[in-house]
Amino acid sequence: MKLLILCAWLFLAPEIQSLEIIAGDFSDVAPIGTTGSDEIVDGPPININRYERRHKRSDDSSKEEDEDHLDEHIAIHSYKVKSIITSRFAETVFSTKIVNKDLRPQDVTFNVEIPKGAYISNFTMTVNGNTFVGSVHERSVARNLYAQARAQGKAAGILRTSAHEMESFKAEVNVPGGSKASFELYCQELLQRRLGFYEQTIILRPGNLVKQLQVDVYIFEPQGISRIEAPNMFGAQFDGLIRMTKGENKAHVSFKPTVDQQRKCPNCTDSAIDGSFIVRYDVKQELNGGSIQVSNGYFAHFFAPNNLPPLPKNIIFVIDVSGSMWGIKMKQTVEAMATILSDLRPEDHFTIIDFNHNIRFWNDKLVAATPIFVEDAKKYIEKIQPNGGTNINEAILSAIYILTESNKLGLLDPRSVSFIIMVSDGDPTVGEIKLSNIQRNVRRQMQEDFSLFCLGIGFDVDYDFLERMALENQGFARRIIANVNASSQLKDFYEEVAIPLLRKIDIHYSDDVTDVTQNSFDKYFSGSEIIVAGKLVDTKPSSFQCLVTASSAKDDLMFQIDTPTDELDKILAMQKYVLPDFAKQLWAYLMIKQLLSERVLAQSALQKRNITSRILAIALVHQFVTPVTAMLVESEETGQRLLADSPKSTRNGCCTGTPVIGKKTSAIPTWAKHSYSTPQPPQQLIRPEVDSKLGLKIPVTSVENDPHFIIHLPKSKQDICFNINPQPGKILNLVSDPIKGIVINGKIIGGKEAKNGKLNTYFGIIGLHFTKLNLSFEINTEKIRLKDGQHKTLLWWSESSTLTHAGVVVSVQKNTNVTITVGEDMAFLILLHRVWKNHPTNVDFLGFYAPPSNNFSTSVHGLIGQFIHEPEVNVYNIRQGSDPDKPQATMEVKGHQITVTRGLQKDYRTDTVNGTDVQCWFIHNSGKGFIDGHFKDYLVPHLYSFLNHPQAF
């Protein structure tokens, strides 16, 4: 393994202004956290800030004496890390100051390790009063400038890094006697959500006691922070020293141990701090359509829906069992597979292929993940004895064949996802061994709906080859660090893809956006997040529209988002620890990552050059050190230069970049601009026409307010009204149709307190249950819950959305109404009434509307259902009542003569505040004589209960 580092040896004593260069390929040097066998032993990607101090000596025998002298005369005055995270985008600043108390010059090394996905954005260094400031240039330009300075004896070395898991920034400086030196390194990255958390990890290894040691992580999330943790990873002596404060949208985590608290023992001069400073957090995911944040002419769309049923999986495990897998690698693979197989759900299908120079099948067909098959598969894995060569080509093609044949035979659930997980630790040695041919073979055979995930164990495998092959086939690759909890790493990877929730996700934006990053995705997994960013054509639009379509295990989903564009900048301006340009930098970060992946897959040199030009243009504007740029660090005082170059791969593979599953699509398509592709409820139910004289042209039956019933009788062209006042907590049956298998009930809630001696009551929850579809809905004033057997899906009033499930269409209009359409037979509208949250008496409630055309059976009943089959009504003897504006009459209905009063009730479909007047004959005494029996006969025990013995009425 090669470690290419920057050694910036600056000898800047007052009487000497010169610079010595040490730059090169230190092939025999293992980086921090690695062994000479090229296997990292520290674990996953981390940030490290480290100081090393050396003294030039002519006599090796004086080593111990000189080191003691160093400890006495070189002091690390401060060692600080500040990370500001705004909407997942993090800028981390590593800064330190040292003092050389000695009269002799000393060598000091500033060493920072940052995650591989982060981009260095600035570096500033001050030594003996001379300041070096970084700026990003095109790589060849920066190299030429560097070379010119070097030729004049004014240059320092080149920064390069290990391209495994960490980037290592290292600058070694000679500090004159009695002088000070300070360093600041800036890097930016987008935190990725994995397994339900964003994680910021900073490695602290100061090596010595530090007078001012301080770490601060400031988080600001407009969505709100749902949970945060900062576990102590340094040992028991540091318990209680990590401080954390959390508000609704922001949090601060700090670590400031004193010098005494840093000591390994009371009298020790060594620091006990050696490990990871970790902050994990998650945000509130309240909207299925995601959160769109607009700032400074850019937008970022965060999409991470939850409360969705998992998609069934068709998964083939392809395991390398060649001779190189012998020993600990195979043992840890077997251990991981035992856990992974146990995690499969009964609706999943799977099989196992193990390969060396031959291909073997545990089963040559996909089988259901029943307990019997799972246990048999575990026993099969345990008996594997690694030996022989590596035939990667034939193994993957065999897996593709099984999936393809199963699909042709109709054995795959049309809503399932299919993928192959290949685990290997080496290059192909048997069969087809040319990497480009293997890639072509796999690409030609792979179906568009299948994904390939490649896990490379150790550093003998050509990871670039695995990564490119995965990227070409809707997957991604991961490196598994051998011998270091490889079993846990394998299980962690599987957990990331274990619960697919959505497939075929397309996110469309209105025409007033441009330069949108990838917005079409094949799959979305639980605990992860999809992020899309772009620019606004009009930097100050009043609102921002978006449409998201996707397929879940049972439903076709559509979410509409309308976001104001002027609120976030005002909020950010009031915060102290935020990144005002987070959206701009986030867009650049995502776009560069996406273009790097496209560059990997470029089919021609011209295409690759064009992509490179786009990466370069963005990186220069946003000051990112990327594979096509470099940072030139210059001192205006001395003209000296350093060059911070981008990393190169440790193997000459085919590619670099980040995983992208999916492709980029256009803006909102024509079908989305004009109409939905799903059936729509009758528009007259949602927004009926109103005649200025006649009122509503197409009346419906409804229940509103306290609760007021309006029963429309189309044959007699009458509207009959009555009120019912049950106690809060009671459940009223509205429709009960045992033949059609439909029941609709409403749960009563009360106002906050009595008004004029009376406590108002309303419908707070409405339940609809369709037994033949095994489908139920629970609608309250916050959300809409759909339940299909054991699976639940949540929709929210705070976003517009559409869900299609088994012929049932649910359409939510943001904070207005939800319609439920069942084929062409029936439709229902539930209206949301919001009140001022500080209102002294009123509460949010629901209204219910149903057209008389709903096709129920002859057995339907309930407070509303009984009038689907209209009774004969005769109103006569109209006369003046006690109120001149409310005449009275006599009504004959169901064998009863009832005194009724002419009055007005409200229909709120066209005006949710004032409503539309509906003239009706009002029946007193809770509808007595008009409804069958007494209203208490319609009380049911549960939200989905049918009426008991409706024939008894």
C-alpha cells in the first residue's frame, strides 16, 4: 500500500528565508490505523487531528534526551475542532496553535484525517508571522504554479492520501526558536443518513496534553431534531465531560477536558484521549413527500418517508469461497450470513451461490424465506471449505439467470425488488478474467429492475472494478475491512438494504428550476434518505412546487409539495452557528459527486472530457479539492507555495466516485402538469357548483360541526336536518353494510370547555373499514392511516398526496380534505376544520360528505346509510312558527307525524370558513321519528364495528 503525503518543511528563522522540499511516494509507510499487511484495523471512516513533534539531531544517542527537551519546550497551546452542521451539510474546521519555547528550531507535523467523502475547501497556515492561504485551481494549473515555485526553491511538497477510507492531510513545518505556528483546515461534506442516523465522527489523538482542548459541534435542522446522542468513546474517566444541549431545531455538543482531566494518570504527562468523538442525530420526518428547503436561490429536497410497509425482496447471495477466503474471512462471513438469513421475512425469496473456480448452488431456484429453508441455508454455509480460484463472471451471470427466469415465469411479486449481493476478496483468476469483459457481460444480462451490490473484503480485491460494476447495475459497492469486525461490517451493510420501502421514485419540479441533481431513483431503503438539489431560475419566487411519485408494497403514491421560499433565509439570519450558504454548497457537493459517477461510466473520451469540464467549473466556483482540482497554498509575504492535491487510488482501477442508484430525469412531465394518472373522485363531491339563487346544484348527505346531519333525499328533493349530542369518546355508526363489507364510524370529541353552559361535540376521528379488501382507514385531525392487514401507511394533512391501493384512491389536499374513491361505485369526502390553536373553547374537527349515488346494498343501515334507500316524506301544513323567519310544518315519514322547523345549515366544501347555506327541515329531539330507533342504538364499541342487529329497528 502507498501513502502519499505532504511534508511542508518551512525553515523560516528570521535570518534565513528558505524552504526545503520533501515530497514523494512513501511506499513503505503504513498510514495511521493500518498495518503493514495493508489491512486497516481501526474500523470505519473517521476524522483524525493529530500532532507529531520532532527535533533534528546529529547524534542518535541523544534521542531520549532530545524528546524530553521537546516535551519541555514545544507546547500545543490549543487544539480545537468546530463543526457546524446546517441541514445535514457540515463544515468542519480543524485549528491548532503551537509555541516553540526553545531557542532551537523544531519540526511539527499537522496531520488531519477526514472522511473520504469530504472535500477540503481551505487551508491556512501561519509560521513565524508568515501566512499561507489556500485557493483551489484546476489541477494542471496548480501543478504548474507549484512546479515554478519549486524550481525557484520556494515550494513545499504535494499532499496526497491513501484512497481507502480516509483522506490524510499532513503538513510538516519547521518552527524557529521562540516562534509560534497556527493551522486551520476547512472541509465540507454532506452527512449521509444510514440506519436512521446522521453521524459526525471526529478522531481525537492529540498525543500530548493540550492547554486548550475543545470540540464543538453545532447542529441546526429546520425540520427539527428528533433525537441526538453523543456516547463517550474515550473511557470511563471522561464520563460526564461531553456536554449536550438540545432545542427544537438546534443542538450543541461540546467536549472541553482540562489538562488534568486529559492525563492517563494523576502524574502522567501523556494524554488519555485517543479515540472517536461521535455525534449521532436524526430529524423529524413528518412529511412523506419530504422537506424542501429554499435558501439564497438554491433548494435542497430531503426525502425520507417512513411508516410504509416493506417491499418483498428477491435476493441472491453470491459468495466467494476461493482459497484466499480461508480462515478468519470465511469464519466472519459465515457468522454474518447466519444473522442475515435469520433477518429475512417470510415474504422474501432467496438463494445462495458459492463460487471458486466452480459454481455451486444451494438451490438453483428462488425459495421463500421460511424457517425450514433458512435453517437449511445456514447449515449449507457452515460446511463450505474455501479452496481454488475465483470465477466472478460465471457466478454473477448465474445469479442474473435465476432472477431473469423467475421473472419470466411470473414467480416474482410485481411489487418486489430484486438484487444480488456479491462478496469477494480477490480478482478473477478463472474463466473470464478481463475486467472490462466481465463488466460488459454483466451489463448486457442484467435486467433494468435488478440491482448488484458488491462487497470487497480487504485490499487485495480491485475495489474500483467492483464499484464500477455495481454503479452500472443500479447498485453500489462497499469495502469490508478484513479481520476488523468484518462480520459486523457485513451485517451493517445488509441492514442498510434489508428493508426496501419504495421503488421507482420520480421527483419532479416545476419549470422554474435548473441544474437539478439526480431526481429518479430505483429504490429507497428504510433508514436512508434521498436528497435532490438545484437552482432556482427566479431567485425570489413566492412558492416552490414539487411532485413525488413512487410505488410501495401495496400502493402507488403521489405527494405534492408547495413550499414558501422566503422563510428559511430569515430564520438562518437569526442564528449564530449556521452555514448561510448551505444550500449552495450542498448543491455543488451533490452535483460533483453525481458527475464523478457519470465520469466513471462515460462511454467515450469526449463524453468524459465534457463531464470533467463541468466538474472543474463547479469545483472552482465552490472551492472544493476534487480529483480534477488542487489547492495552491501561498504566502504573499514570501511567495512560497504548497500544493494540496486530490487522492489517487492505491490500485490502478477503473474508477472513483460515489454510488448512485437511479438516473436523472426531466422536470414535471406533461401528464403531471395537467392530470393525475390515477382515478379521480367526482369533482362535484369536492367542489360543487353553487347557484346564487338555488344554492348547491348537486347536494350531498353530510355531517358537520356539533354534529349536524344533513340528509339529502333526491327523489323528494328535500334536505332533512337533525342534531345528535353524544358524550365525548362515544362512537357513532354512520354506514353499516354487511353485504358489501363496508362500515363507517365517527368518534366524538369535545370542545376545550363549555360555552354558554353547553359543551360542543364534534367528529374527531372517522374510521372506514372495507372487509372484502382487508383495508381500513383511520382519519383524525393530524394524519390519515391506512392499514392493509399487518401493514400500515401514514399520510399527513400537512402535505398533498395521492395513494392508489387495490382500486381504492386516497387523495389528500393539504390541510383541506381527503377523498376516498372506491372504484366507480362510491366516494367519500372528509373535510378538515382547523381552528386557532389558542381558541378558548373550539378544537380541530372533521366533516363527512357522501353523495347519494354511492352504490350500497339493500341491507345498508346506520345514521346515514339507512337513507340510501329513500323513505317517502310528505311535508304539509306549513305555518308560522315562534320565530317568524323559521316556519314550521308537519312531516309524515316512516309512519310518524313530526313537527319540523325550516332553517339553515352549512355545507363547507366550497367555503371552509363561512360555509354555504343549505335550507332544510329540521327535526328536533335528535332526529326522533326520522331515524330508526333512538340515536343511542347507533353507538358501537370500536371504530370498525358494524351495527348489531340493524334489522331490529
